[in-house]
Amino acid sequence: MKIFKFGGASTKDADNVKNVLSLISQTSEKDLVVVISAMGKTTNALEEVLKDYFSGEKETKHSLKVVYDFHYKILIDLFSSTSHYVFGKLNSIFEELKYFLDTNKSKNHAFVYDQVVSYGEIISSTIVSVYFSENGVKNTWLDVRQCIKTDANYQDASVDWEKTQQKISVRVNTKGITITQGFLGAEHTNNFTTTLGREGSDYTAAIFAYCLNAESVTIWKDVPGVLNADPRFFNHTQLYNHISYREAIELAFYGASVIHPKTLQPLQRKEIPLYVRSFINPTAPGTCVGKGVSLDPMVSSFILKTNQVLISLSSLDFSFMMENNIGDVFKLLHEYRMKVNLIQNSAISFSVCVDNKFDNLEPLLSKLRENFSVKWNENVTLYTIRHFNPTEVKALAENKNILLKQESKETVQLVIKE
């Protein structure tokens, strides 16, 4: 049994859906779980629906039509006639979404987010499954929410591994091709839809691999594999042939975008190799993440995280920042769901660089001001270099406004105000 995961770029239009079918045919794999993300930028488009829904100023009719028309165009290009039953399926899914929006009474943004945004994966996996069937690739469509059980921490749910293992063991046939959704789960009390965090489809693939004792996981992307830097921001990038689990976890922790941070732990526990390969050039070997050498080739990794917030705290009476103070800060960071990417402290100050992805900065700052003197910088960029050399650091820092620098034996981090 192998697990294939296809992201939004791989199914962003009809030609790419056809390419996915061709790719699977070329691999000749017979026993697969195929994890499908929402098509193209559908998640972003559904977030616009949600924005309109909560603003109260706009009707959702227009933003919903944008999402519908995008998928309708793909169906027109894939299927010969609008009388094909898949068009009815698309209409039914959208009617279900509209019904939820019309009848929902919850004001919990995270809850509503998960119920609405989840439709991207439901639609994409349905289209891919039907298209495969129409073209001779027999498959079973599986609602992943019947398998992956979580807590009710909407937008970033934690997996209940025992219940998930039981469900997957019963519902997934280890023979043949199963097509399912990434990113989604369901909380085990009321079965409301949950999501595993943005880019959580990689994690979904790892969950299935772990529970099925899969031979491998392959993530198909629009890049050749894991590169030593993001080609959108850096020139002359290099492909890694092999990365150890440990190094990949380090890179994911620091924010490397190719592999989701949660993906690697379950794979490492059972030593299941992870391949990152190109759906544009599927015969190329890509990158293998597994046991063995740390990096091949051994070149520096450059990681960039934009839209960060640097928060600097000091005690109001200039007393030392001790364990109890820092403990209070971390409790608040957890409460306001801030992802901490860098920490630095001295006798009387404490600084953190965080992701404000849940838009909780203002209430957090208000709470911190009760006990600390607070300074902050928004829209800063965090650069991380693994296995750096001084020349690279000097070149990166040249003519930049460096707010904070931190260096260890293998890693240097720079917080820069662009």
C-alpha cells in the first residue's frame, strides 16, 4: 500500500486533473490511497465566502458563484456533456453548503470556518474520483471525516490516534485505489467537520500511512523536490536528493514550506519514507526523506517567513525576567494561538517572533500590557539559515534593517524589517 498526495496546484484546472490520471497510470500502482487537496486557490475563495458571511455587509451569493463557476468550468473541460451526473453532484454539494450558511446559528468563527472551507476538498475529490472512473481507473471515494477523528479545536484540530486507527482499519480497503480528502477530520462527539491546519493535506497522507503501515508516502508538487531555498525569493536553488527525518523536522519547524510540520513525526515512528516529487516531471526521482545522511548534498538551507510579529517585553519594575514571568507569557501565547518561531531573552527583556495567523495580536498585546512593558514590530521577515557559513549570513544581512539576530552552532536567524 502506498499513499499519494496531490495539492491544489496539481488539480487547478482540467489539464492538470488529466495529468494526475496520466501520472497514476504511468506509475502502474494498483494499491493506493490518493489524498486530494482543494483545487487551485479554492480555499482562499471559500475564505472570501466566509468573510462576506461574517461581515453582514455583503451577500455570499457573489463569492459563492465565483467558487461554483471555477469548478463548473473544470467539469465542462473534463466531461463531454452537461447532462453527466457529476454536474448534479456539484449542484448538490453547493446546495448543502448554501443550506449550512442559511441555517447556521453559531458565531464561533473557527467552527464556521471548518464547516465552510471543507467543501473545497469534498468537491475536488468528487471530481477526481468521477473522472478516474470515467476513464477506466476504478476507485472508491471515501469521506475522510469518517476516518480521521479529532478533538473540537477547530482550524487546528488534534488527531485522536486510537479512534482514527480503528476507523481506518475498518473503512479503508488495502487493495485497489481509494480517493479521499486532505486537511479534514471530524470531532468525535458530534461529528462536526474539523480541519488540521492550513496545508494539512500532507499530514492527512502521513496519518493514513501510519495507520495502514504503508510502504511510502509521495507528495506530488510543482517543484522538483525539496529545494534548499524557496525559488520565489532566492536564486540558484539546489535540490536535496536525501534528507534525514531529523533534519526535515528541523526544516519544517523553522518554516520550510514543502513539508508540513506535523507530517514527519508519524512517518518517522514507523520509518516510512516520504518522497517529494514533481507532477510536472513524474519520472524524476525528487527528494527522499528517511533514514540516513542528514543532507545530500550538504548545502545551506534558507528559510523565509514573512508577515511575522516581533514582540519585545520587559518587566515594569526592571526586575529580572525569570521562569515565572516567561511561563506567564507562554500561557498567553498559547491562549491566543500564536506560533512562536524565535525566542530570545536577557536579564530584563524577552523577545518572541510569532505568526499572527488567527488575528489575535491586539487582544494579546492588551493582556501583556497588564504586567509588562511591551514593544512590537509588525510585518517583519524572519530568515533562518541551517548549516550556514559566515559569507552567506553577511550577504543576506547586507543593507538590511536587522532587529534581532540569534546564532547557534548550526542555525542563524535574522529578524528583518524590510
